Amino acid sequence: MRPADLARLVTLAAMWGASYLFMRHAVPYFGPVPMIELRVIFGGLLLLAYVMATRDTVGFRQHWPAYLFVGAIGLATPFVLIAEALTAIDASTAAILNALSPLFASVVAAIWIKERLTPVKLAGIALCVAGTAVLVGWTPKPMSGRELLAASFSVLATVIYGYTIVFTKVKLKTASPIGTSAGTLLMAAIVLAPFLLVAPPAHPLAEIPAIAWMSVAGLAVFSTAFAFILYYRLIADVGPVKAITVTLLVPIFGMIWGVLFLGEPITPGRIAGCVIILAGCSLILGLVRLPWARAAG
């Protein structure tokens, strides 16, 4: 990987890791649904402008049913679940749990498109489950019921991400990747809009502090629009397998930003859970091979 590509990979991980910092700052003032609505509508409009500027195509006419499904189920729902989780758990824990996405993607791919679950992938899945148990169970004080529920929301979000990855691969393989990002984000905004009637902002807009508005802007501009542009540039330059390694760096940056800007502690359980989950994801993604698997091959 060239130095420029490595720099893009690290920058992307930093942007996606920062999304947990931005959400943790903003969600107490906006509430989960309004915050995510602002994220997807402004992120989607910025990506739409980029698609038009580069003379790419979104393909609404051809792909709108799949865009609607991905927008509603694959983006709006997990985004809101993670935002809700961040009202009870810290950014570091949520970022680490988000790394479980490759686990569920591999399971869905095995069921739907018959992608074989090799012994190495099964070992990776076992490590991910063990790492999650360590992360949730090895804490300075036991998690409360509300915190456990919030952690389960984060895990459920990764289940949905895992399904959506395979759905997109099957149903949107002819669509432009960056056009898909713009189309699905805008569909997510349309789907979420009616829910603002029953889930308005937690505080009057005039009373929301500048830091919360800046966090939403950072979430929409850097962690959504710019991040997607960078991600698809990486896929084009280094291929999807190397680009997906960003999922292993996001939790690390999530913890770094949480410690630096939110004062979150670095605990032994958090470090151990993170290492075990990332090791499992590395096996699932095929980034490393076990000695016995190499010998068998």
C-alpha cells in the first residue's frame, strides 16, 4: 500500500472513529432521531452535490426500491440505535462494539449467498463473541440494566450492518457506489422525517449550545460525506479487501477521541475486549491466516 493510500486509510478511520465523539456531544441536546436526521440529510445532499460535480449518476429511477430499503433499514435504523446507545454508554464502548459488523456479514453471506464459513472464519466468530463478553463483563463496576440494553442496541446495529452489506452486494451491484451512498442517505432522511413529530429535539433549538451544532456539522460533513468519498477512493485505489481494514482502525480512534475529548478511561477490560474483537475480525476478513490453516491449504 502506497504512503498516500495508507494516509487515506488512517484519515478515514479517524473520521469514522470521530463519529462517536460527535454523537456523544450532540445526542443529549438533539435526541437520537433529530441528530441522525441532520446527519443523513446534510451528508446526503453533500454527496449528491459531489455526484453531480463529478458527472456520476445516482440512479434513483432504477434503484429507488433498494435505496429505500437500505436507507430505512440499513442506515436510519442502526444510526438511531447507536445514537440511542450513546445516551447510556460511552463512545469507546460503542466504537468497539461496532467492529462486530464483519462477524454478522460473514454469517449472512453464508446463509444467503452460500459463502462458505471456513474454520478460520469460525475461529474469528468465536473470538468476536468472546471479545464482546470480555468488553461487557470486565468493567470497573457491573453494567446497569440501561447500559446493557444500550450495548445490545449497538450490537443489533452491527447485525443490521452485516445484513445490509450482503443486501447491497446482491441488489445494488450495478449501481454507482458513491451514487448509492447519496441515494440511500437521502432515502434515510425521507424515512426519518415523519418521526420528528413524535421525537422532537430534546431541547429548543435556540438553547442548544454551539458545541452541539458543531458536532452535528462534523458528523454530517466529515464522518459522513467526506468519509464516504474517501472510502470509495480507497476501494478504487487499493481494492475492497484492503479498504475494509479500516473497520479495524475505527475502534482504536474511537477510544483515542473518547479519552482525549471526553475523558473516558482506558480500562483493562476495554483494551482486552478491543484486541480480541479485532483479532477475530482480522480472521473473518482474511487479513491473517492461522498456521494450521496455511498448512491445511
